[in-house]
Amino acid sequence: MAGEAGPSAPARTLDRALPQIYVDAMKNGLPQKDASDQRKVWTMVMRIAMSAYLRGWTEMQFLAEMTKCEKHKTRQEHLLWLQLRRGSSERAACKALHKAWDIAAINANSVGLRSLEEIRNDAVERAFLWADRLTDGVDWLTDAEAAVMGYVISETERRAMMRVTCPARCVAEFAKLPVMTAYRTLDMLTTKGLLVQESRGRPGKRGNRRAAIYSLADPHEVALFCPGPPGPVPLSDRGT
């Protein structure tokens, strides 16, 4: 892993080293108990991509570092890269790296150039705000809408990411709803402005389909989007 560049180092040398925790994660991979969960592997790749982007790396530098081989007596690839490739082709894993970089760039540019920790804290704070709002019932949501919102809120808090994948079956299981009802409810909450659909997802066979991605809208910007049921009609407005 390249460290800080000296005064005579070439301009192309990486001069912003990643935190040691990410260097170790690339080299040694995730612990065995986590390595079998591709979501956890993907989350670590995303964190590394975000950290590299915020430190001024280029996409090619990120890809080269993730896929490099240590040149010792035997050529040994970074273990995290091998974990990402597990169960898929090298081409698919490379596409995943490109996707991680694209998402890192979108996240950084949409929320400003802040540290990864600040971005994660913002996501958790937004989840807390929506949890309080859901408890207060100010949006007059149906039971189904409240349950689906609960899924997105819990995933945003758990993953500490503004954008979270929302597989209809997982949403349905969490909300105790039929799958199609969960799907339609996600769409309704998006129409109301409480959720933002970042990606529509892609249907297909197992292993090829991709879940839709949603984010919680800024609760301060949707305060008037979801009025409650109408109150009693004033006597002055009633017909005779």
C-alpha cells in the first residue's frame, strides 16, 4: 500500500494513504464468520471505495490496489478481492468494484466532501428522526405504510448508509405483508415523498435480479407533503 509521497516522489504516487483498518481489510479480508456473507464483503468494499475517493484517489488507482498481487515468493492476491469473487466470475467482481466506485462518487458529491464517519452519522441521525416521526404519527400512514417505512428506517440505521437496498421479499417479511403489497407500498411512499427511489432495480432469475434502492427523504422537506385526514367541516361551511 502506498504511503505518503516524499518531495521527490513522482506525481502519480498516491499521497493519501488509507486508514490502516482498510489496508488490513484489503490484505487479510473479513473474519471467517463474516466472509460468507456477501453483503458484509460488499459493505467493506464500499467503505474502502468511499475512503479512497475522499482522499483524492482515481478509480484506476482504487481498482489496481484492490486487485493487486503481493510480489513475494508466491503471487498472493488481496484476500478481500478473493472474498468478493467467491461465487461469481472475475468479470462480475470487477463490475462490482466499478459500481462501488460510482456509488462512492455519488454519495460524496451529493452530500459534500465529508468524512465517511460524518456521512454514516448523518444516515443514522436521519433514521432516528424518521423513527420519531413515525411514532408521532404526523403523516397519518396506514399500517402497511408505517411497517414498510419501518423497514427502510431500520436498514438505514443498521447499515449507516443513506441509500439502502429494499428487496420486496425482505420488506414483506419485515412488514408482515404480501410481497406485491410491500412493492406497491414502497411505490406509494415514494409518491408521497417520504422515500426517494434511487434505483428501480432489475427483475430476473436468481443471481441476476437486482433489488431497488431507496433512501429516506429529508424529514424537514416533506413536512407538508402528507397531510392528515380532513377534520370536521366548520358550521359556517355546511349546507343548510
